[in-house]
Amino acid sequence: MAKNDYGLDSVAHSRVHTNSYKKLVLDRMTSQNSAEGIIHELNNISNELLNGKFGN
């Protein structure tokens, strides 16, 4: 783990983006049909990541 700018431990960014993570994001993005849909889904993914629920 590495310390971020706020002194909190964080996983190294390069280890976060695994192939399975990339596939989950791609699957969710390709199901969207508009810019608004993509933005909405990115916000959903962000919230899931912040709450430790992405991919569960």
C-alpha cells in the first residue's frame, strides 16, 4: 500500500485495474446508448467503488 496525498493508505493504482475490473467497466459502458447514460453509469461505478461494492 502507498500513502495518498491525505496520508491514507491506498492500493497502488496499477494493481487496481485488473483485467476483470476492466471487463466489468467495459460491459457496463457498452450497455449505454447515450452520453447521459455513460455519465450516469460512471457515477454509479464511482459510488460502488467508494462503498466497496463494485463487482460484488
